[in-house]
Amino acid sequence: MKIVRRLGASPRERGSLNGDTCPDIFELSDGNFAVIGTDRTDALDGELPTDAARADYERIVVISRETLVRAKRDIPDV
């Protein structure tokens, strides 16, 4: 599995000049997506809707709204 491309603007394009805030979204060679974000599992685990579940190896990751909005144009429809 390899990173194929970034979706949306780079952190630098979104104003991160020092590398401290670098949420990012990448498309992988297998068609899946990888997300760099802030681990908020402890804070949000109890907030999940009753029809949502998280495996022990999964984490709840938060990215900024700007990161996702700016990636929208690059997200495939199918």
C-alpha cells in the first residue's frame, strides 16, 4: 500500500508554516484513504451514536473543517 496523492490543499497552503497543525488526507493505492489528525478517541468515544462502533485498534481522529472542505473537490464520486 502506498500514498497515491494528497486530497485538497497542503498544510502549508492552509497556513501551517511551522508544522504544528498538519491535518491531511491522502488517497492510497488500494483505493482507501489515510487521515492525519488529532486523536480524540478518549473525548469522543462516549459521544458515538448507538449505531456506531469502534474496534480496539481504531481511533477517532479529528481534522479541521477547512482540511475536509478543501479536499472536497478531490474526493471521487465513486
